[in-house]
Amino acid sequence: MSGQAHKEMYFHGDGISLRFGGVTALSGVGFHVRRNSLQAIIGPNGAGKTSLFNVITGFYRMDEGEIHLDGSRISGLAPHVVSRHGIVRTFQNLEIFTNMTVLENVLTGSHLLAGYGPLDFFLRTRRFFREERELRERAEGCLDFVGLSAHRDLPAGQLPFGSQRLLEIARALAAEPRVLLLDEPAAGLNMKETSALGGLIRRIVDRGITVVMVEHDMDLVMRISDRVLVLNYGEVIAGGTPAEVQKDPAVVAAYLGEE
Amino acid sequence: MDGHNAGLLAFAAAAAVVPFLLPNDYYLTVLIVSGLYTILAVGLNLLMGYAGQASLGHAAFYGLSAYTTGILTGTHGWPVWAGIAAGLALSTAVAYLIAVPTLKLRGNYLAMGTLGFGIIVYIVFNEATELTGGPSGLTGIPKLNVAGKVFSSDREYYYVVWGAAILLFLLAQNLVRSRMGRALRAIHTSETAASVLGVDTQRYKIFVFVLSAFYAAVGGALYAHYVTFVSPSTFSFGTSVLLVTMVVLGGMASLWGAVLGALFLTFLPEWLRAIENFDILVYGAILIACMMFLPGGLAEGAERLWGAAASLLRRAGAAGRPAGGGSAG
């Protein structure tokens, strides 16, 4: 396989269909995400964007299709197994652990990066202390990265909404994902916050993480994405660079209605 | 050693001297019972307070262990250590078998499932007369003895029970302050987010359910070899509810809360005996008042009290001695 082709085939789904009874949420959807790039998924409400995320992360079982990450098949796996393959997501409606501090939230993100078991934590072995120290350093690094270090000991529920979004990203980064799925990361943010978020997402890609983002904010999508995939009524109607997609008549029709 | 262990050490030291300060042995009995309840409440708090999974049937694990060791040692003459080991093993094995299907349920359904299990076990204790002695109970259980040493006095047993309670508290605290403890609290707020981060939620829920049943089983075995008699009423639905009350009143997701809840709810009925006939009314009123003014439980109350005392001390220190006693303003 040539380098270019390998890059193309890093993270891809083929022929994904998802039906709820008689309703078709996804119909033969395919996507190809290059390693270390930012792929946006856009589409009108109800186009199937979040359904696609739920299929990728194993919360929905698709009726047809396959998903592969770097050569291994990840479709049909339970959510906690999918995350073991390095795919971690955030949520449109935040799923912050409000019963923990900011730092503890991020520590939980690194759950899989420590290997110690019951004997280690019950008996407080050296391995426990060593791995906990590593988790803590990683967590503090992630908080620093999103700019929440100052609030690390605050109960997470007390953070303002915009910071909670950042906390979810920090928590996901603490898992050291290969692929990070962001579900409407800019929803509910003001313009200034959205602009800062755009810079943050690009820096995540710079860290070597492949990012797939569902987003409604077109300015943000067009400004930072490498590739854009457009869904409508559960089908892919267009894909390409932001410039290509913006000119695509099918996309214009989907968003503005046909003449 | 960190602050958490220092607190526990101070508590252990206090527990060690308390028997010498008691006016009479009656309080020793109450303290032994509250030590048993502490073990149960700490275990149940891991399940309810941390992982957020309700159990309205925990008295069953308490009872299964007590009856198992009671029958094996009392009726069949097994050595006490073997009876206790069998009691712990049976109770935790049953907990595992119950956990696998039951923990697929959530919220009220999980509560109903565990409630049903508790009632079934209670009925078995009552009806399997040949084995359990039925409603009149099982007598002739030997006192705890280890390597020939019989723990026959209340004072000795006090140290056994509170020693076990403190050890199990330490283990629970070590669990809570680990990646597993964080995973359990994550399950409490969002199973979805926990699983996205790689937490095998079902496996962790089963683990903590079995662990909390193990705690209940330790309490049950220690109970059987203390009282030397077991009867079904000790392990009724009312006991399961009492345990839940201890956890909630003490403070969810607070191990110290579980200790406070167990002590408070064991001593309260004893204190209220003085006002017989009205005791149940006052008991209820106190519980309601606690939940109204201390939604975070007794642990929150103790924390607030501690904070107030500390700031008062600081202020007294800042006022300085030369100025003399400052006014309480």
C-alpha cells in the first residue's frame, strides 16, 4: 500500500446504514478520514450526524456497514471497547461528572492509561503510586492545554458552560485518543469563545490527533477544517475541502432549499 | 501518610481508648452493634453513594453469611474460622449471581429487583425450618475463637469488631481514592461518558455490588459469633431500609458519613427509650430535620462544624492574648 493510500485509509466507514423501525437514520454512509487531519461533518438538523457518532462509538448498532481504524475493525464493538481502540468523543449535551472536581474529571479520562488493579490500590503498592503520579501529570498537562489549570480543584458543576465544554475536551485528551470525535463543540459558545475553540482544535490536530467534528457553526467549520462531509436525510450528499463543499449545488440546495 | 490516613489513625486511637471511658458495659454492647453497622454501611455506601446503584436487599447478604456460619459451626460443629470463610464465600457468590442480571436494571427497577431478592431470602430464613430453625431462630452458635483464643467478653469483641471496621474502612478509602473509585463516581453521573472513557461499566458495577455484599457478609459473620443466636427478623426488609438510611443520612459518597450514620442511628433509639411512646415520633422528626438542614448528610454537618470551629480558633488566635478575651461577635 502506498503512503498516500494508507493515509487515506486511516479511519473509514463504508456502507453504514442505521434504521429505527421504519425510519432510516443513515443510509449507505461512507467516510474516509486522513490521519492527523480535521474532518468536519455538517448537515441540516436530523441529517444523521450525531447518529453517525453514536454508531462509531458503539452506542447504536448499525444494520449494515463496517468501520475501520488503522486497519482494525471497530464496528460492532461495545462503547468501552471502542474507546480501547483510541476513539474518544465529547457530547453535544455535556456529560460532565458533576460529582467530581475538574481535575478528577480529567483523571477519569486517563482511566485506561493506568494498569494497576485491586491489589495495587487496596494495598497501595509502588505501582499504584507511580501510575497515579503519571496520571496526575498527564491530567494537569491536559488542563493546562485547554486553559483550565486555575480551576482544577473546583467542583466541575460550578464551571461556566463554556469552560465545561473545554473540560470535556481536556477529559477526552487525557485518554490520549488516536481519533477525537467532537459533537458540536461550539454549541452554546459566544463568538469569542468559538474563535478560541477553533485555535484549540487546530492545536489538537497539531498534537497528532485525528479530529472528526460535527458542527453547525459554518464560519468555524470553513475556517479550520481540512475536509468537510455533508449529510442530508441520512445520506452523504457531498464531501471535499471547505471551498469545494461551499460551491457544491447539492449543499446549497440542502441548506437553502431548492429553487 | 496523607491527611486521610491521619484522620483514620486518630479515629482508631479514639476507638481504642473509648472502652475505658464508658460508664457501664451496656454502652459497650451498643458500640459493638454500631461497629457492625459501620461495616455494613461503609460497604453499602461504596455501592450507593459512590457508584449510585441502589440496593434494598442488603440485609440478605448480612443474613446469608450469619446463617451459613451459624449452621456450619453450631449445627455441624465446623471450626469457627471455616464457618466464617464459608459464610463470606456463599454470600459473595450469591451476590455475584444476583448482580449479573440485576445490574442490567437501573434506578427504581434495580431497587425493586434487590428488594425482591431480600424478601425471598427472608422467607427462606423463616420457612427452611430444619436448616434455620425458622421464625424462632438458630441457637447454639459458638463464640468467636481464633487459634484456641475465645473472644467471650464484650470488651474483647469490641476490639475485634472495630478492628475489622477500621481495616475495611481503610480498604474502602483506598478504593475510593483510585482510578476505580473515580470510575465508580463516573458511573454514578454518566454511564455513557464513563464507557466512552473505557470504563467497563457493567463489570465495575458487578465488582462493587459483590464487594459491598462482602462487607455485609463480614458484618453478618461477626454478628452471629457475637450474639450466638440468629433469627430472621434481624435480616428483614426493615434492616435493609435502616442500612440505606444510615448511608443517606450519614452522607452519600462519604465514608465518614457512613460511620456517622451507623453510630447515630444505633444510638438514637437507645437515647429515645427514655421518652417511650413518643420515641418513634421524635425519631422521625429528627430524621426529617436532618434531611432538611443537612442535605449532604451528617458528614456535611460535621464538616461545617469543623470549619466553624477552625475559623473560631483562628480568630481567637488572631485576637491575641494581650488584648484579653475578645467578645464573641
